[in-house]
Amino acid sequence: MPSNRLPTGGRINRNQPVRFKFNGKSYEGFEGDTLASALIANGVSITARSFKYHRPRGIVGHGVEEPATLVELAGANASGNVPATTVSLHEGLSARSVNCWPSASLDLGATNQLISKFIPAGFYYKTFKWPNWHWYEPSIRKAAGLAAAPTHPPASGHFEARHAHADILIAGAGPAGLMAALIAGRSGARVFLVDEGTEAGGSLLNRALLIEGRPAMEWVADAVAELAQMDNVTHLQDSTVWAYREHNLLMVNERSPQNPSVIERSWRVRAGQVICATGAIERMLVFANNDRPGVMMASSAQAYVNRYAALPGKQAVVFTNNNSAYAAAADMHAAGVEIKAIIDSRKTIPKDALACVSGIKIHAGHVVQTTKGHRSVRGVVVAPIDGGRRFTVSCDLLAQSGGWNPAVHLFSQSRGTVRYDETLASFVPDQPAQRTHSAGAANGDITLDSALSSGAKAALAALNETGEMHQTANVPTGQDTPYGITPLWQVDAKGTKSKAFLDIQNDVSVDDVHLALREGYDNIEHVKRYTTGGMGIDQGKTGNINIIGVVAQQKDLPLQDVGATTFRAPYTPVSFGAIGGIREDSVLFPYRHTPITAWNHDQGAFMYEAGARWRRPGYFPRPSESFQETVNRECRAVRESVGVYDGSPLGTFELKGRDTGKFLDFIYTNVMSSLKPGQGRYGLMLSDDGLIIDDGVTLRLDDHRWLLSTSTGHADAINQHMEKLLQTEFPDWEVMITTVTSQWNNATVCGPNARKTVEALGTDIDLSPDNFPFMSFREGTVAGLAARIVRVSFTGELSYEINVAPRDMLTLWERIMKAGKPHGILPVGSEASHVLRVEKGFLSLGHEVDGTADAYDLNMGWIMSKKKPDYLGKRSVELRRRGTAVRRELVGLVPDDPNHQIPEGAPLTPGGKKQKTEGLTTACVWSVMNDRWVALALLENGHSRHGETAHVRLKDGVIPAKITAPVFHDPDGILLRS
Amino acid sequence: MQTYNIFSLARNALTGHQNWQKAWRSPPLKDQYDVVVIGAGGHGLSTAYYLAKEFGITNVAVLDRGWLGGGNIARNTLTIRSNYMRDESIPFYVKSVAMYEGLTKELNFNMMHSKRTMVDVVQTYPKMRELRRRQLTMDIYGSTYEQISTEELRRRIPALTGGGPDARLPVIGGMVHTDAGVNRHDAVAWGYARGADALGVEIHQQTAVKSILRGTDGAIQGVETNRGTVRAKKVVVAVSGHTTTLTETAGLKLPLRTMNLTAFVSEPVKPLVDVIVNCPDSGFYFSQSDKGEMVIGGAPDMGQSFRRDIKQHVFEDTVTAMLSLFPAFKKLKLMRQWGGHLDIAHDASPIMSKTDVGGLFVTAGWWGGYKAIPAGGLTLAHLVAKDQPHPLMASFTLGRFKHLDFVLESGTTTAR
Amino acid sequence: MMLIHCPFCGKRSESEFIYGGPVGADRPNPDAVSDAQWVEYLTVTPNPLGPVQEKWWHARGCGEWLTIWRDTRTHDIVEAPENAQ
Amino acid sequence: MSYNIHIQRQEISALFDLKGPSEALQEWAGKHLPVFPSHPNSKTIKDEMELSFIGRNHWILRAPLSQEQSLAGRLMPESCPSDISIVRISDTLTFFGISGPDAPEVMAIACPLDLHASVFLEGMITYSEVFGIKALVSHYDGGFEFAVEQSFGDMIVDYLNRAIT
């Protein structure tokens, strides 16, 4: 039995000993221990070192508020910066203190204490400037940061995130939360009860209280059992409500899900009503050397003796300004701790408090000025609060209580306002901003009775708002010491040069705050930022309000006017893994496949993201072939014989209704309504501020049915655009849109032998140019499949876009490959398609269309209808062209050296000089038709500069290139019409 | 101005740090100034500083409804860079980056400027093409951008273990911007405030401007505050998201809307990542602060907002993007998150301009405006003092909207 | 992540919706307005500190375009203000 | 332990997208269809046909694929009047069945809808999202069924597998 373990009592399982390692040494504890309680039971006093000065630190708290002892956990689910008070002991646990070397017990960083007076708050703003910050930064970075950074994901298992819905979410399963859950649950409402502890009960776990005359934990056990019987209640322990978002969305982190393959689970809970029963957090008292190992929160000392049967000390002094520490003293005393004295800063001590303790020396109107000892507390120096003779009381534990701060974090995150309450000397919930109720200590109802009744009240109020009719609830009575406090923000201890800490984690002392105020950093936010107070991992749970108190005292302002701290999520740190759940990689970036994806893979296609989440083949390399050779081979097939590509991802929409023609005339720059059934037309779409947003071909199926195609990447955006116009601007227009992108896949057969290939497939459609000309379509069967063939061309060659249902796509594709085999047909990837369109000077969104060029710049003034009085973008393009800005116009570029490739995106400058650009290269490809590099560019006044030389400016040289028309193959378009 | 250095620090240590002067004064509010700057944030303070330093205009009041440095400068992700795309933008940011590098010495206040390089992790070919386009134009203005291989990228960022060949978006290469850096945002605000104060500029906190006052001729007369009327012939609005709220009190409409941008930090851990990591295809970026926290930013929330809060689904997008490339961060913990509101112009480029109201100037539309604070302040001070745009900002005036000549500059994670 | 009321589907998670911008002025007849008025129509949107009327598309839902009033300070969905049109 | 569910990627169905005023649709095709459901996001069933009311003036008709040709012949999408739209969309959706005791837990990972039996009643069908993708979600044989745009099918299989292991 470890030295400080009580022989009986506690909620530990003495039949289940657990061996663990801390800072390399082996210890033993019990199931039910936390790492902190086991260390206390083993008499380990120095458990940590502080961040800046590397002062020795011990365990201060017993829960998430712990400011001092942060550990790194080793093993499968290694984690850093974890408060030792929140680590459940399990066999094989191995932990070490963060940020100390070689150990917490002997830390060489402690030399910082020697220079502490040279490094006050904000010292780094004043120094480390010469010769420059980089000189110091690496060593400062190394010194900062607490735990080691993780280098590997968890070895096994995964995280999960889920959605959940509840009528009432209750945060906290202490007396108030359980009471609320019972009432809400019994009504049949869907209840979501979440508690951060491994066991329900909240403060009742740590205190020896009675409910209805029985030990309070028996009532807790009954309540938990009753809730477990209710199908309408979800009850999670070891789970934290860490964020309260807009519209009553709350985030829960469940740390020990039942499913062993799930490491942690995140719940996004949408709640009708929320009850914050999050309890209260005891705050520190501020006096010199209040950080020494052995100085502990009174409620924590109480928790260690009651819940863990571990003695944090043998001889204790209790220092308080409120009543709650008296019950703690009584419990400690009952456990065998000698209470040497209670030091109470109040001159008059309420009878209720006194009633808890008898036979204990009480010094009313006294304060602890400082602690004595080196590596742990050996005694305390006590003095009357108004000055007077000091005396020393020896002890090995100082249990201190500065009062209770309602845990308003969630309430405040919800945007509820808080107000300073004089009687509690803390901030309490004021006006809720959402459907939020507060109950128990979180609402300032500190004592057991008031917690139970406010839990019941909150539940009834929440049920009432949910619309449930409910009678008053039967609330049990509990016995507790009435609460009373007189605030003590700091002990005035002139004569001691030691630091009195406000933020134990970040080593922020009263002197630091005073210095900040002296230098003019006098807003509370300035104070916090200048001193870093409250900005640690614990976010100042035990110390922040003391900072406000000290500032208020120094500036002689009421606390309310100094301002409360902004509470930001998360309440306690949450692993990013849990937040992400399984949603990574391809759920974040979903992928889409066409039906021939497996075929592409079999052919060795190089697949990549090609916009709108489609994974498409870029090219089909053959062994020992360079990228360029592959692309050239595919291009030659199209130019010289026949190729085929999968055009399925093109956005396709069927539009139906009497007003469709009118609608298309409004969204496209050219006239669509004049199309005859069976015909198609290329169109350009502008936003109303005159930017090109899409292009594509529209077919008229019959009088009232049209088929519109968009670029792959913009299909969703154009769908949104059209629906928005129709539903919000023109609700009277009769146009109905159905997305058929995945109803019509297509294989586009292109090249001089395209017709022969399609004929070989077998079709009932007359393919002769006279009966089936360019920009028209026919319906029939191809290769025995129902199909629609469209004569469009994105390559400049004779092309047949054969559209079939996806279920037939692979069959069609394989038959095309077979039919084209005599002509050496090749599958064509995106890379070759790019070359083919550049050779023809066809536009590409994202290349030539980059938000600056308009149709006129792109030699497409013809597509800007003069006949239509109005269409989207018309007025804006006209307005823009009336301005004085010089236009950058589309031209072709032919480098003087045919083998000189121009990098895509390369700027053009006058004479190639290092000065403001006059244009840019939008694309450059090796033209198989011209056997040279050719490029497209946007160039200032480019249309009037054909024949001149432009200069591509590169870092290491200039590429002169002749300016030409932006078309390098079949300028008259004879082939595509053939 | 009291000098800050190792010697003054040592001297003061001996007297218990009792003799430090206030970083800035709190003078009484006068009823008239030559220039009133609304907003004691980065741009407001730097504008006031340069008005005094470069143009000798010292009768300047900077008014803030809250605490100085409490707006977006207090809630950003610190990245300073000049990897832009267009001639209009690059030289402006090149200047700003250079000014930042000299700011610690100029203001005698350690900004902890860490020129630690930004590395773009590129996962799609179109993005690589776009960044190479930037590279070639940036070189004209002396801004650095170099392509590196995937192997080199992983050597520089060992924590980047995701994005392998089988990933949904495999890493295909990187771009290195050696000019980029991070520094300490509070120090920038405080350094400018202290510097401006030393030159005679008055900073008035807790002084909320309720409306902008115009005379019968339509020109600016001053502002109405919660502390009374303050007269000035020139008023500069530098209030980020609240620009339109204020200018509408003068009857001025601007092409701005206010949006929310959030950021978050991890727990502090020992040094792991030495560069600023930007992942434009995945939509997040981060750097590790000197304190050890990963400071992470992602995409903005859609919709107008003054709420300064995070949207859970937008936040999750950022987190999951990060975990896809940095799977070890699954075990890293979120420590704190926050939101800021900023206004975005119709073309997503900044507005530094005179307005139709004589004497009223605005600096707004800052979207990543932290990096622009020095050059923004300098060039706006030039405009206010000389009534002529500084050449570096000539493209960013409201005049561009007259003929819809947008400056469409896609940032690293956002586009119009 | 808000809860937005779709007239067809009822209350749904914001993630199902796509934001469609504030409701601005009606599109003027382009031929009946000055250049300045046209530019203002295009570029100036309501940006109130308070309730704003805006469009949302139930894109991953029933496809309805809907209009709500939302307070930009709180994100609460509110009744149309009295002076709203 | 993984989740105890059964996942089935369904065979293709005959699907027709119907838009327009319900009276006009009923007049044109009512006699071939189940009764038009009156509640948003609900469905009616006749023979093996399901008619789902999934948007304002918007229905989807689902039937076994064997009926596709005959339905097309009866509904005559090409010749219906201008104020209604009937489009064959059989190939656009791929359906997944999720059944077994843990089906609600797995659905809760994928879908933000409140699928509790007291809220998402038997017979309801609605568009929502599954793993961030637009999906048509419904109850199905004691479990759930959802359909996504066909090209996302492979991705959904990946993710369901990740969710249940």
C-alpha cells in the first residue's frame, strides 16, 4: 500500500491494482484512480515544471481545471499536454511531465528563475532585436511549446463523428444535471445527457453529502439506473460538451466509446433546449509562492481524500475566503489529515461554516502571505489581513479556496451575457441568447439543495418551451453548508519579493499585471495579451477572474466594468482526429467516376482530378514513352485518323417549358430561340457584371425541350445560376430543369476516320454530311444501343459525340475501340485534348478565360448579339469597353525558335524587359500539325499586332515570338464541318 | 520615446521595473484635429504613424470604440507574403513585406518578425499552372517563388506524410516563397501605437464614432462620438467589417460586404514545422508560432456576418483537409478558435480611396490585410496628405468600379 | 451551422444549403439607368449590422430557392423588420 | 467490433423525373401512376411503382427496371405538354440499402437528418446529404435506403466501408 493511501474508502477498486510509470519510475495505483490521485497516493510531490521559470509544481486541482501538471502519454494513443487529473489510470500507462529536462524533479531550465527579474511580462518586445530575431528564435521556439509534437497517427482504430438530435441537451451530470435529466426523461422528451467525468455525480463524487438522508452517491446511482432504462435518454460519460454553436448546435467529444475500433467520437448535437449544468470551478487565492507543490485547491484535497482515498498531505493548513473550504477541512480531518489551522480572510465567519468544524484552530481576518519550503510546502506565513504580527504554521499541504466561479463557459459561448454577482463574487449567467437554461452551480446555485431545485426548474422550463405539459417535480432535499464569500483578489504582501501567481500555467504573476497597467496596457484584453495570462491550455479556469480582480483593484473599477473574459471554444482541448471523424481525403474531396474507369485503369491511364471532382484519364502512356511522346501519339491519331475520348462529365441539363427559348436568350449572349429542333449552337454565358462564366452547346430537342451542356467544372454552378434566376427572378416563366449529366454519358469519336468508325459500329442514323451536318444531332441506335449523336467538335476534326445511357457506356466504348481498330483508334486523354483545342484556338475556361478577357478580346464579338435588347452581361461589357483600360486580346504566338517552349503563364513584357507586363501566355503546346511549339496569349492591343514580335520575359532569358492569329490548324474550319 | 533594448531592460530590472513609461499617452480628447482616423487597428495606426512621420501631419486623432489593436489585427493568422498574380498587386505587397522586415528597428519594438518562408503544397495540375504563372510575374518585381519537387517538399515539411500517390489529391510538388514570414500581431499594433504616439498622434480608446458629419457643402466636417463632436476636414475610415455601417451615416454606399473568417490554434507543442505551410488545393494553411501552437486558417464562411464565430461545417472542412495531409495531427488537440469579420469588395481586391464625400477616405476590403499594414498605411497617408494616390495603390481606388475594371486577384485560398 | 427553414422540407442543417447572397435591388432596365446607377446595382449590396434578407438554395435538399431574414450580429433567423418591403 | 449492418448496392431501377403542377401531371399520366402523395417528402406505392413527392412541383417515379420501356411508352416524355416535364433518369442515381441493428448509428455518421423513428416516419423520403453528397434518403425494410448521383457510387462504397470497420 503506497504511503499516502487510506486503508478504506474511496471509489477506487482495491481488487484491481494497476501498475503505471511516471517520469520513468514505476508506481502502483488502483482502477478508479486518476494519474493525479495515484501520484498523490504514492507521495510524489513535484509533478511538473512551470512554463517560463521552470519552478517546481505539484498537483493543484482534480479535474479539467488543473493548471500545473500536464503530462505526455506514451503508447498506442499517445497524447500530449494532458492534465494528470483527467487521465484514468490503466495498466501499462506511461506518462511524463511536459517541458522539463531531464525531469520534473531536476530541471535544468530552472536556471531561468535566476534571471526572472530580467524577464518580466513582455520583455521580448523590448529585447532580442539585435542583430535580429532570427538569432534568438530557434532557441526560444525550442524552449516554448509544452509536450512533444505528435509524429504518427494512432496506430490502430479510427475516429468517428456523428449527428444527433435531442429535445433537451444537458451538459453536466452533477446533482443539477441529473435532476434535470430525470424530469426531462420521465416526460418522454429525447434527452442527451453529457458529463465530462468517468462517473456521473459531479461534485457529489468528491463530497460527503446526504440526499434524503442517504449518501448522495446512492441517489446518483439510482438516477443513473433509472436513466439507463429510458429509451429516450442518451447518457454519455467521459464526454465533454466543448462548443456551443449557433442555433443550438453543440459539439460533444466522447473519449471512451463502446466500440473498441473507435478511438474517440464527436457528436454534433442539434438540441431544442439546452441546460447548462456545468458546475463551478474553484479559483485560487493569490499570495506569494502560491504555486509551490503542496498548495492545492481545497475542493481538490477534499476530492482526493473522499473519492480516491489518497492523502495529499498529513498536516494541512486551509486558507479561504468562503464557506466551502470548511466542509473540505472537515472531510480531510475525518480522513485523518491533521488540520493545523484554517486561515480565513473574513473577519466574521458564518456560523454555518463554523458548524462544520470543531476543535480546529481558526484565524479569522487572517491571510497566508507566503509559503515556505523549497521543493514543496513546509509551512505558511500568516498575518492579520490589516497588518500585524506574522507567524508561521508548519504544514505539508495548503488547501486553498478563493471561492467558486460558475462554469459559464458554454453559456457564454452561446452568446449569453454574464454579469458580476456581488454575493457570489463571480460572474453568473445573465441573458441567454439561445434556448439555453442554466442550472446548479453553473447558475450560481452553489449548494446542493439549490442545485437540485434549479436543475428541476430548468428541466420544467425547457419542457415547457418544448411544448410538453408538465406538473411540478418532486425534488429531494440535500444537506449542504450554505455558501458565503467575501472576495479576496490578492494578498497584499509587501516585504516578500516572491511572485504571487495569477496564471500558474503561463507563470503570470501579480507583478506582471501591475507592470502591464503601468505601461499603459490597461484594457483587460491588453493585460491578458501582454502578460499571456489565461492563454494557456487551461484557458485560465482557476485564475482568470483573479486577473480581472487585480486589474479592478488597481484601477479602482467595479469588476463588471473591467469586463469578463471572452470564453471561446473549446471548453477543453479536443483532438483534431475526433473533430474530423472518418471524413478525410475523399469525403472532403469526393470523387466521381464514369462507367469506363476500370477500363481506363486497365489501359494504364494516368488519372487525375480534372475539375468538379471527376477523376479522368490525363493520358495513356505506353512503356518507355515520354509524356510528350504519349500526347503526340494521341494527337496524331485524332488529326490523322481517329481517336475517342470520354466526354461524360460535361454538365447536361434538359430544359422544358414554353419560355425556355426566352430564358436561354437571357442567359446566353447569342440568340438560342431561333434554333430549329435537331440543331445545336455554341453559346457563351456571362455574369451580369460581364464576366464569362461558361460556354457550351445547346440543342433543341423539340418545340419545348432543350438540352444544354456546360463545361465540366461549372456544371453545378450553372445549375445554381439557372435555378436562382428561374425561382427568384422569373417565377412566372415556364422553364423546368432536370439534371441529366449522368443519364447521358458520351464517347466522342473524332478525326478524319470518325465517320467510317461510326459506320462500322452500325447505326440507323444517316451520317452523310448533307443529311447530318455540323451542329446538329440525331437520335437512333448505334452499335445496337439507344443513342443520340451530336455533331460538335472540341478538336477541330470531324466528330461524333455518341450519347448513351451509362449502363451502356462500357459496351459502347469497347465496340468503338473494336470498330476503330482498323484505323488505329486510340483513347485520348485530357492532355491531348488540350493540345488539340489550342491548335484550333478554342477557348478554355481557366486559361484564356481568366476573368479579364471578354468575347471581343477573344475574337468572338460575333457571339455578342446586337439584336437582343438585353441579356445578362450585355450592359456591363459595353460599359467596360467604353472605359480607358487597354484591352488584352487573344493572339497566337509562334516562338522564333520552333523548339523553344514557352512556359504556360509566362508574362509578355515590352522588349522582354523587367517591367510591367503587357500580356501573358495562356497555353503553349507542341503542335503535331506544325511540328513546333505554338502558344496562345492575351496581349495588349494584340489584334492589331499580328506579324510583330512579342517577348516572353523569363527569369533567365527572353523568348521572342511572332504574333499571329490564334489558330494553328484548319483556320477555315473545313475539317470539322466535313 | 523611451528606448527599449537589453540595457534598458537590465537597468529597469534593478529598480523592479517601476520606471517604465507608458507605451502611449491618454491625452484629453480635443474638439478638432487635422485628421481623424477611425479605427485603432493595424491600418488605422499605421496610417496615423506615416501621416506624422512621412508627411509631418501630427495633429491626428485615432479613435477606437474598443481597445487599440482589438479588431482583426488581434485575430489573424500572421502571414506576411507577396505571392500575388497581377501587376497591380505584386509590387504593393513586395513593398509591404520589405517594410515589415525593417519595422522592429524602426519602431524600436520587437515584432518577432520571422522570415521563415512559405511553402505551397500543390495537389492539382491547374493549381500548379496558376502558381507558376504567379512565379514568372512575381520575378519581375523581385518577389521570390520557386518550384520544388515532392521529395524536396517532404524533406522540408517532414510532418507532411499524407497526400501520397494513392491519395484522393496526391501531392504533386511545391512552391517556395522565401520572402514570406510571420510575426507577432500584438507587437505590430502596439509598436505602431507607441511610434505614432511619440510623434504626437493621439490615440483615444473607448471612443466610438456614431456618425460621420458632413457640412452644407457636402464635405466632411468631423465625427460624432460617444464623447462628443470631433471636427476634422479629413476623416479616414479604417474599421474593417464596419466600413459600410459608418460610411452609410455619411450617405455613402460602398461595394463591400462583411464576412466572417475564422482561425484556430492547437495546443503548444515542441517545434515540428519550420515554415508556413499553405495548401491551396485543400483550402487551409498554418504555421507554428514561437509558443508552439499550430496557427491554422481555412476558408471564409459564406454569408454576411458580424458574429465572429465559427461555422462548424466550415471548420470541419479545414480540419479534415489538414488531417488528410498531416495525419499525425489527429492526435494534436484544438486549443482555441476565434472569428473575425472583414469586408470584401465586389472584386475581392482592397479599396484605398478618396470617396464621393470630400475629405472622407476609406481603407477597406482587406482580405488578408495583415500583410498589407505597412504599405497600406504608408500609401493611404500619402493619399490623405497629398490628395493623390500613391503609385503603388493607384489600382485600388474606387475609380476602378466606374467602368467595372475589376482587379481579380485570387489569393492563396480564396477567389472571387 | 444554422438550422434553416425550407418551405418544402422544414428545418434542415445549413450544410444542405448553398448561400445565394443578399436580396438587393431589383434588376433595373439596363437602358433606363445611368452608368453609375448600373454600377451601383451590380456592386453595392445591402450590408446591414442587423437583419438582412437573403437567398439560400436547398441544393442538397429539394432544390428550392428560399428567402430568409437573418440577423448578421447573431445569425438568428428573424421576422422581416417592419420597414422591410 | 464493427457495426452490425448489411450494406447492399442496389441494381438500377426505372426512374422518371416528373415536374410541373400536379393537376397537369395527373391529367397527362395519372392513370398510369400511384396516387399523388400529398405530403412533402412522402411517397405512395401502387403495384411495384413508388411515387415520391420530393420538391415543389417535383416527383420521382421509381419502378423495377423491367417496367422502364413500358412506362416510357405510357408516360411519353417526348410528347407531354409544355407545362410538365417528364424525363427518364434511371441511370442518374445509385441506391444503397443499409439494414441491420446498427443501421441508425451508421446513418448518423453520414447524414445530418433526424432519422429517429418518431420524426422520420415510415414512408418518408427526402433529399438530404450523405457524406456531404446530395442523397435521396428513405426508410427501407427496417433499415434505410439512400441514393446518390451515380458517379459518386464508388466513393460511397469506400466510405461506408470506412464507417463500419
